[in-house]
Amino acid sequence: KGAHSQRLLWRARDGDPPLPPKAMRAARASLRSPLLRASASHGSLLVGGPQQRWKSESKRIFEGLKSNKEGLSKELDTVLRNSHDMRIFGVGFVRSCASLPEYRHFMTAHYHFYAALEEALDAQSRDSASGRLWHACPELHGATDKLREDLELVGADAATSLPSPATADYAAGIWKAAQSEGGLMLISHFYTRYLADLFGGSMLGFPTRAALNLPADAPRFYRFPASVEERRSEYIEHVYASINAEGKRLDEHTRGLLVEEARAAFAHNAAVYAERPYFYLGAAAGGANIVKGLISHQMFGEKKAAVAPSS
């Protein structure tokens, strides 16, 4: 079954036009690049410089944390390590850099599921577990607004966009969690998205800008307040500690429900990232764009204009 699923990622979905043979051959050839294969395995395509340093810094932060070595945080991190294929996220991100239409699709999906998540968390009582966690981390609020601005920058109207099928399923899963156990299950969705953003998000902005010739301040989605950027290790420790504080109030059965909800949230995320046709072939095009963009950046510097090309 696993091999069959992998083969499907090379193909179009039902109703999609066939990929031209020349494009198919070129994409398959570029996928044999050691650089692209290594980047997909590690979550994003990084080529030296500040991005490689940030990747090393993220690893150092993770290894130096204390709060994720105990309590509910440890249980949730175990789900991440044992039940999820991180390559889907890496390849899905690289694929989003294949073209502006692919980038719009990728960011539109994020807009819709973050809109659902932030609205659901905002609606929680400050006395509830998910409400306390949400209000303990105000620096993470506002992803929906940043995504709306990023989409406007590339000519997309978030308000009139429609979610893809996988995105709609994910948003429905968030709303179902909001209505379960008094909203407690939202903790799992908070963990799934915001910890990933804190660890990996910032290293995705630079290759995205390079690949798609975006302005130096885009994408805004991958940026956090200075108080987070300058003390990222301490802030991530704070987030894990806040999760553990809520976990201490719960019995083993309820923590088990949160673990299962986190597993479901990861599955929703993976479905969104792998939804587009020609998954790996599109990633090959995205990888080529990133490499070309990084070379251009080294030669000419970052773009200062405010609007990206419309192609």
C-alpha cells in the first residue's frame, strides 16, 4: 500500500491534464539531483549561508530544550517522531516554489486552516485549557492576517478564495476538535502548527523569496515579532512549558486523546501538502527554481520591489 501511494504522488489526479513528456523527463532528471534529494529529506531546500546556519541553530535549540523531555510535550513530540513522514512536508514546501500559482495554492491552504484554528482558539474561554494556552502565547497570534497580506502581494484575494478538498477537511477537523471535550482537543492542533512554525518556518522564507523573486519582506507569514526572533530558544521553551502546564491538569486517558488528535492533525497537514498532482515532479521544478533564485541572490542581491511577477 505504501509503495502504491508513493507511485500515485508521481501521477496526475483524476481529471488533471497529462504532463507533457518533455516536462516529465526534465522533472525526473532534476529529481536525481543529490541536492534536491537531500533537501527533501531534511524538510526544505537549503543551500549554505544563513539558511544552513539557521537549520543548525534549530537543531541546537531542540536538543537543548528541557520542557519537551517530559510531560504532555514529550508525548506529543513522540507522535511527531514515530507516526509522521517529515519528507511530505519538505517536498510539499519545495513544490510550492515551482511557480506563483503553486505558491498561491499553498498559501491559500494555509490561510484557510489558520483562519479556522485562530477563530476556534479565539472563541475559547480564558479559563479553559486551550484558552489559557492560546493567551499564554500572544506572539503567535495573527497568522491569518499575515497570510492574507502575502496573498495580496501576489494578486490573490484570500476572502474570495475557496479551500481545496484536503484543506476543507482539515478545517472541519479543527472545528470538530473545538466542539470536543470543551475545546480541549485544540491543544493538539496548536501544537501541530505553531511548534512547526517556530522550528522550521523562519528557514523557509529565504528560499521562497529566492525562488519566486519576492520582495525582501515577504513572505510575512514566516516572520515572528522581534521578541521571539531574538530569543527563539527561550520562547520555544515557554511554549512547551505552557503545554505541559495544561497537561498536568489532565488524567492519562485525556492526554491519550490529545495524542490521538495530534496524530489526526499531522495526517490532515500531510494530506494538504501532498494534495497537488505530480507531487514529486512539481517539487523538482520548485527545487530548480530555488537553486536558480539562490544563485541570482548571490549575484544581484534581494529584490526590493513590493510586487512579485504575476506569472
